[in-house]
Amino acid sequence: MKRLLTYLSGALCLALTPVTQAGAQPSLVIQVPESFYQHPVRLLNPYLNYWHNRAEIAESVGLNTFQAQHYTTSSCKAEAQGQALVVIEPNMFYNPQTGVFYSEITARVYNNAGADSALGKPLMTIKGLGQSRGWLTYNVENFTRQSYQQAFDQVIQQIQQNPLYQQSVVDAPIQTYQALCNSIDTLSQPKAFF
């Protein structure tokens, strides 16, 4: 009888293990290309010169947003290990007449860790838009964070609904993306946003 109970409890544990792993979110590596750190953007205003460093804020908001959705995240500056690499291209625009911060996040998802895959086509490209009302004279960083937060919420929602993502990333093994991160940092970004 004791042997039967041990066998049944072991079989029950084995049967429940795939269910808990299937509900788990994948591990992602988040990267903002180095050129976005080197080129802040000027938020337009006729009376103020405000330079916004979009890379730092977008990366911190992106990591926090993915973690809030129960993703395991790392950055290219740390260990760079995960099931996919998400390259974030943040852009910010300010309309001084209406006092609205507009953000656009372009996320490119790569599931191949080879350095040459940066030149190829990513698994998917997703855009998210956000906006928040505020003024350049008061608490600018908070307003830009709110705008980026809305854009990242849209990006994560689109990622989770994409069937290609479910097939290619969720069941993929953990890989090291450091070579791909370095390769993306050496690529030039479009000058229209700098």
C-alpha cells in the first residue's frame, strides 16, 4: 500500500509539472542599441532647450514592464541569456502647443543568437504608441515614463497575441545573445530619429 501511494504521488507530480511550465512566461534579453544612448533627442519648445536621453528611460521602463508581466528579463550589459532578444528603439516627440509627450517603441524580436542574424530579418517587428499630458517646465521624466509605459503595454500585448511568437520563442531553449547584442550595437541606426 505504501509503495502504491508513493507511485501515485510521483505520477501526480510528473503530470502537474508540464502544466506549470506551460503557463510560465519566457526569458527575454532586452537591448537598446548603443546609438540611442549617444544621441539624445531635443524636445521642441520655443523657449526651452530640453534634451531627452530616451535610451536610459526606455530601457528601465521596458525592463520593469516586462517583469511586471512575469517575464524573466536580463540586459545585454549583464548576462544576455534568454529565449529571445528584444531590441528596443525608443522615440519621443513633444508637442508644445498641446503639452503632450508622444512616444513610439519599435521592438524587434530575434530568436537566433548568431551575430549574422542582426543583418537578416527579425522574427517579428512590433510598434507601440503612447502619450501623456505634461509640460517641459515640470517633472518631464515622469511624463516621458508614463508615455513609454503606454507604448510598452501595447508592445507586450501584441507580442503575447502573435502566434509566431508562441511557436518560436515560448518553447525555445535558453541561449546567450552577447554576440548578437554586440553586432546590433555596431549597426548604424536611421539618422531621421537623431
